[in-house]
Amino acid sequence: MNNLEKENYTKITQFILVGVSEQPLLQIILFLLGLTMYLITVIGNSLIIVVIILDSRLHTPMYFFLSNLSLLDICGSTGTAPQSLINCLQDYPSISYNACYAEMGISMCLAVTECFLLSIMAYDRFIAISRPLRYTLIMNKTVCLSLTMASWVIAFFTSAIPLLVMPVSFCGHNVVNHFACEMQAVLKLVCSDLSTGLILMFIGSVFTLILPFGFIIISYLRILTAVLKIPSVEGRLKAFSTCGSHLTVVTIYYGTLIYVYVKPQSKEYEDKDKLISIFYGAVTPMLNPLIYTLRNKDVKGALRKIAGKSKA
């Protein structure tokens, strides 16, 4: 990574993470809350992956994408949550320069991958409802693997690489107003000219956030149009409930990301931005297993089947 430091400035070797270090009671509350959400995220998503692998009836495109989503949530939470939890117990938590940049790059890559994966999942549901007879032909194994790999590759090139090659100078400022190395919070400390880099970041945010979110909304609108044609009232209500739950999680995830990364940037990183980052960093990964799979009768049936075999 490039760090063009001027000779008359002190070279940055570590960052101080402020978080809520000035409020000890809030530190304890956030630690307990964060630990609970992290455990639910890891246990819930791990259980989903195991169930999908063990039950051959769940070896379908939809559950293949769901298992990938669970894996992303586990990796994303594990990449930031443990360090953030430790920081809640310290008065002046610090992190090295290289570790901070590695954390930013990995977090951005995983977040962008999840954005693309959510849009792929919406497309998968649209094909399943609108073209049920051709669904297995359209969403075959090769297509599913290609779409998933494309999400990872595009996410890497649109997030990690720009972060690594962008020349920055911190001019001795190393106090980050956040729980972790959030990119927007770290960039507030940069004193070099980032006008070109910020423009590229904005363009990248439109490509990785707004366009996929728009695609998801359009897909679900078309899904709802197809659902309205279902003759059974009970079937329509069930479909509406499922789509509504999915859209709720998607809206929380995309809405908070768009608010933080697409809105006009100020010089200071506000405290409310730290709280908003909790939603896409901790709340959504915790809700995903509850919304996408644990409410699904096939998954619950697979859980009961595996539990029954274990008991026997």
C-alpha cells in the first residue's frame, strides 16, 4: 500500500480508536450487546451452512446462495467484531497501521460481495417464480458458481485495490473516531488531496450500492406482480410475508451503507455515523439467518431431521 508521507511529518505507525472510551457505562453495554449479536451471528449462520450441506434436499440454487451469504456474514463479523469487543474494554485501544488497512480492505471487499450476492438472490427468486418450468435449466450449477465467483472478483477490484493504491498522507493525525477501522472515519484524518479518490469512491459506491439495490427492488416488484396472480389468498399472504421480510433486511443493509458512503462527506466523522455502522456491520448479519432460512419450513424440517438422527 502507498503512504506518501512528507518528511516534516511524523510517520503514522498505529491508530487510536476512540469509540465510546469516554463513557465507561456505555462501553460495558456495547460490549454485552456486541458479544450477544456476534454469538448469534456465528452460531446461526454456521448452523445454516451445516444443515444445507448435510441435507441433500437443500442442494438447490437458492440454498447455495444462502450458504454463501451465511459464510460472508461469519467472515465479515469475525473480521471486525472480536477486535471491537476488545476495544470496548480498553480506555485507549490502538491498532497498527498495516492491520487497520487490512481490516478496511477485507471489510469493504466482503460488504461489496454481499451487496452483489443479495442482488443475485433476488434474481434467483424472480426466475423461480416467473419461470418455474425453466428454473433448473437457467440457474444450473455452472451459472450459480459463475455468479458467485464474479461477485467476489468484482468486489475485490472495486473495493480493495482502490484502497491499496490510493496515496494518502495523515500528517501525524492518528485518532480515529470509531470502534474499528471504518474507512470513512480513517479518511477524515487524511491531509493530502483526495478529491480524485473521493470521486472514484462515489462512482464505486453508485456501482456497488445503488445499482444492486435498484435491481433488487425491481426484481421484488416483479415478484410481487407474479404473486398477485396466485389464486390462493393464503399463498399470496405467505409470499407477501416472505418478500416483506427479505426487503426489510435488504433495506436496512443497503439503506445504512448508502447513507454512510453516498451522502456528501463532511470533515468530521459524526457520532451518529458510528451507531448507523452497527446496523450493517452487526445487526444485518444477525438477522439474515432468522429472516432468510430459520423461518423457512424446509430448513426447519432439515433441522428436526438432523436433531432426530442425533438423538437416535
